[in-house]
Amino acid sequence: MGYAIYDTLLGDAGYAVEDTCHQDGCPEMIDRGLAYLCGDQPGRPSGCGCGRWFCGAHLYGLGSVPIVQLCPACREVAERG
């Protein structure tokens, strides 16, 4: 199975699926690939992230190993512990 296009609970995902950043008001064009994913489960919330996609300005490394990227809202939750 490749990761160009696949199905998730939030619709199609993958690096061949164009979208805009899911941060409210951000018009940045991205794709729904793993590079723009918040957390580790594309298209669904998990214990680490919301599963939505964000541009580089709205993704932050959590600093754990392996490094997980989080959006602003999920980062705030993770930092509160």
C-alpha cells in the first residue's frame, strides 16, 4: 500500500491530496501527507494529536523520541501533561 491517497475518517489523505492548513484562518496550501500531520494517526484523534493536517508554521515538535508533531491546541494539552 502506498501513501499517495488513502481513506480516513476525515476523508482522503496522503501526499497526493491537496488541502489548506486546518488552523482556523490559515490559507497555507499543504497536502494531507504525514509531513503535515498532527500526531500519529491520520484522520483521527489519538493519545497524541488530533489527526488533522497543518502547515509548518502551525506544527511543533514535542521533543520525544520518536519526535511527534503537534498543532497549537494539541501542543498546549501535551505540555500541561
